[in-house]
Amino acid sequence: MCGIAGLIHRGKQSNVGAEMTAMLQALKHRGPDSTGFAVYGPPSAGDLVMRFKVAEQEDMGKGHGIEARIAERIDEVEKRIAEKGAVIKHRDMATPYARRWVISPASDMEALAAYIEEVDGAEILSLGSALELVKDLGDATVVSGQYGLGDFTGTHAIGHTRMATESDVDIRSAHPYWAFPYNDVSVVHNGQITNYWNMRRQMERLGHRFQSNCDSELLAVYVAHDLANGVALEDSLRKSIEEIDGVFTYLVATKDKLGMAKDTMAAKPLVLYESDDLIAMASEEVAIRAILPQEIDTYDPYDEEVRVWQA
Amino acid sequence: MAGMSWTPDLDYGKSQETRARDLGMNTEPLTGRSMEVFFEPAEEENFVYPWAKDVDFNKRTELDADGLTTTEVNAKIRELMDQGYGTIVIQNPRGKHSLGVGILNRLNLIIEGSTGYFSTGLIDGPNVRVNGRVGWSCGENMMSGTVVVEKNAGSTFGAAIRGGDLVCKGHVGSRTGIDMKGGTIIVGGDTGALSGFMMQRGRMVVCGNAGKNLGDSMYDGTIYVGGKIRSLGVDAVEAELTQLDQAWLTRKLTQYGLMPEQGVGHFTKIVAGKQLWNYDNLEPTEKKLIL
């Protein structure tokens, strides 16, 4: 039982960082293990935001000279970025083990991303011109405060509060998942995928990388694969309902779109609110009420329902 | 041998009074000076919980749920009933879960807004009106009373209900009336997949369309659908809509203001095909033991 939430403003920007924090805090009871945000700001021209981590939160308490090793890993990442011909324009330190860097694009971003992830403990959480993805252990206000999301302005966001059922409690297995190596695509998921290993092997044969054993990562890879092959987001979501088995409701966000898909059993919840300028959705109505105090009309999407909204 | 000549009076059909007396269902006044009646078959008090609160419907109060937890709101409702309030209005529910559960009393409960999961579940007696939307499992396991939801409802609406009327004027999610064992569920709009799954008794009326696998593995009970049915589930079959059905539908739908303009003649009636009724059959392993 995880909690997922999404919101998209049509034709305007808003403080989506604070809004998503409020929504996820209302869903804390659905999953207290970790919280993740994928927020989308106005796309920057040229430069890319890369968020990555080089260690788990758990490692920090264990000692073994982790600080020195983190410094070594960061240096290695920096070296590899330079090697692939990209320039680091700006450096932010989010936590002792996570960084937010603005880099100029390299000629082959996929090769760069794969090269960086070869560094011990390194994982790119997100890469893109509009997307900022943060995830860590703790509830929404803790994570949001830690990574300074409170004043983030943008058009849309998705988020997740996790109760681990299929894999470990760490950042690696936390949502949202960035759709490696596809810029600006992220996925959150509530459910269980039953043909995970079959689908994963299929995807691995096509050359995709998996960072965790979390079934939700499959959805990110699946969507990324389709988008890279020119399939429209809506078609990819529709196809996923037929090809992926299990009970799931998931949200996908791209640079300017937000999509949802619900499995054939409609076994996982989602409540939708639609108006002319704002669409909000969440596992439970409390999350939508957290940002909309006035009386609103909401409904549950049915089985096999797929929707895509444009920012 | 006097006893042998006695013949029991089996002709109970003749007199209601005889029958009632033989069952001990007659009024029993005390013969002493008090003349107190200590048993009366028609007495209403025999059928309410001994701890039921004496409430007055004309005593009305409002309860602001803002800033309170679900437990506090529910405890407050009981407190107000203790004070004799028979009409309680809950303001600002803001999608809270489990509001108004377990009320075993007569009460007018009005919820001014939307609730989350399990709202007014496990109730026995109250008349509830929700002027908003309800989340999953509204009215779950209710025994009696009425719940009227003005907007949409989530999935598993009226799961395992045993009695009373559960009404949603909007659309409901999937698995409506799953495992229902009695009572009536009425939906003004559409219902999702697997509605009436394993229902055992009771009636479900859907004025709009129904999703796939309607009435899957139903044991018994009746489903009426006004719109299209995407597909029927295992062992759910169509039956003839009788005059009695139509009369009942007309009365029931009129009662809640959901009577369709074209009447009820177009409703489809779904019942159990009873092909899965294998209660007397032995399992293969049991057969071996007997043979």
C-alpha cells in the first residue's frame, strides 16, 4: 500500500513544491518508509539538471570512512563528466550524499549517464531540463525540507509515499523513478507487478539497465523504451495495461504532460479532480483536499482507464 | 392412559392468536397491583440495543471536523448522542477516513462535504446524508438504516452489507456490493468492474451502466441494471423482469428521487445461474474416504 499523487496546472505556474509536499504529507499513513518528488519547472534552454547520489542514507551512520569515500566518488563523477565533454555550470549540495549539478549537455547523454553510474554507489536520480527528482527516507515534510522543495515553482509534479512490499527501504528502491536515459520522464506507482521478472528480462535483452529490484522501476524503463521509439505516451500507457500483469495504478510525467493508467482489475485506488486550470489526483481524497479547501467534485477512474493531460 | 387420547392441535392456520400464544408471543401483564406490562411483541424497545441512546431528532447541532482526528470526531458524535442530540451535522470533513462508523442508534447524521475510506461503516440504525463524495468501502457491513450520498462514491461501495438502503446518486467505482448479504444498494449513475462479486443476498439497482464481470460468482440476490452491461461474470444470468420487480423498483427509486423518466421497463435483471451450487457434492478426497 503506497500513496501516489500528481497535479498539473494548465497554462500557469504555481508553487508545486509546496503543494506536492502538502499532498504527500496527507498520504503519510499509506507509506512512511520513504517519500519522493518529481517536480517540473520551466524547461531551461540547453543546460541540464542532474540529481544524483553516491551513497545511501543508511551508509552515513555506519562510519568506515564514508565521508572520504563520498569525496572520492564525487571527484570521480566530476572527472567522468569532463571526460565525456560536458561542463559543470553549477554545484548544489542537497545532502552529504546527494548532489544537484547543472551541466551542459554532452554529445551522448546515455553514454554519460551509464558511465557515471559505473562509479561505486552512484545513481543518477534524474536528468533533464525541467525535471528535479528527489527521494529519501522520511515523510514528505522531512524530505521536502532537506532538499529545499518548499519554494519550487513549476507546472506539474508527481509524488510518492512508499510502504515497501517488494524490495528494500533505501533511496535506490524509492519512487519516483527516472526513466533512464530519457530526459525529463518520471514514474510513480502503487501496486504489485506479477510478471516483473519476465518483463525485466525482456527489457534487459533490449539493453536497458535496472538499478534496483523494485518492480516499479520496470514501468519507468517500459515507458522510456516506448518514448525513445517514438510511441506516444497515451499509447504506451494503454499498451502497458495489456502487457504488464498485476494490480497497479501509476502516473507518468514528462516535460509537459502528465499521464495515468489503471490496471484491468481496478484494484488500486485513485481519485481524480479536474477543472479548467488544475488537475489533481491521489490515492486518497484527503491529499486533494490538502490543497483545495473549497467544495469540489471528484471521481474514481474505472478499470483500464488511461488519461493524459497537457500542461 | 389419559395422555394417549390427547391429540395435538396442529391447525395453527386458523387463529393468529392461538399461534402467537403457542410461540409465547402474547402480551404478558403482571397480575399484581402494578399491572406492569413486561412483554409486548409489538413493543419497539424489544428491538433496540439496551444501551441505545435516547435521542431527539428535533435537537440539532453542528460539529466542525477541522482540526479534529477521526477518533475525536467519532467520539464527539457519541458524546452528542448522550446529550440527546438526534440530528448532527458534520462540517468540513475534508476527506477524512472512517467518519461516523459503528453508530448503533437512531440518528440523523448529515455530513456536509466529502469523506474518505470506510465512512459510516458498521452502522445499525442511523439515517445518513453525505452532501459530497465518499471514498472506498462506504457503508461497509451496515446492518440497517439509510445512507444517501449526493455525489460519487469510490470502489467497494456497500461491501458485505446486510441490511438497510445504501444510495449513491452519482457514479461508483469497482466491486460495488461485493459479498453483500442483504439490504439494498442503489446507484444513480454507473458502476465499475466486478460489481456484485460473490453477492449472497439483497438487491442492487444500477440506473446507469455496469462494468465488466457483473455479478461474478454470485450465490444469490438480484441485480437490476438500467443501462448497458459490459459483460456478465461467471454464473450470472439474465432473468425476466416481473411486474413485482417493476413495482418494487418504481417505489424504491421514487423514494430516493432517482426514478428514470422512461420508467423501469428497460431494466435488466441479473440473478445467479446456480451452476456453481455444489454444496452437497463431495470433494474428490472425501469421496475416496467414503468409498
